[in-house]
Amino acid sequence: MSEKAKIINVHDKEGHLLFERYRKVGSGRLLKCFRDEIGVDHTNSQQLNLNEIIYCTQCEPPLAVAVITMIHGRVAYKIKSSGVPKMIV
């Protein structure tokens, strides 16, 4: 059985757009974003390596929003709850 996917935009707590047209599968809170499911990335995450922190470049001072990790063999951004509001989809 395949779960329904939704296309969402991910914003930080200040309302700045981080990831546009992210394909989220399943219901519940947004805990991670897979890099290959992001339509448009408005962060500097493409230049970062594993275990590095993604910051919102529009915030002053920069706000930590995620950590780059590997989940199930895919590059994923583990969302920091202090940087992104609890998005329930």
C-alpha cells in the first residue's frame, strides 16, 4: 500500500521559506525532509556535508533549522524543533 503524498512548503519559525514544493509522504509532524523530495531549496544545504547544520540565511542571527544525516540510505534533513514550527499535515 502506498501512502498519499502531499506537496508542502516548509518555513522556519520566522516565516521564511526554506524548502518549496517538498513532497511529504504520510501524515503527522514533519520530522525529516529527504533531499531528493525537495522541489526548490532556499538554503545553502546543497553545499553542506553529512552532520552539518542547515541555517536559515534570512534570519539575523542565523537560525539552525536542520541537521544533514543519512536515513534509509538517503540524504535527509532532520528537522530541529527549535527552528521549524510543528507542522502537522
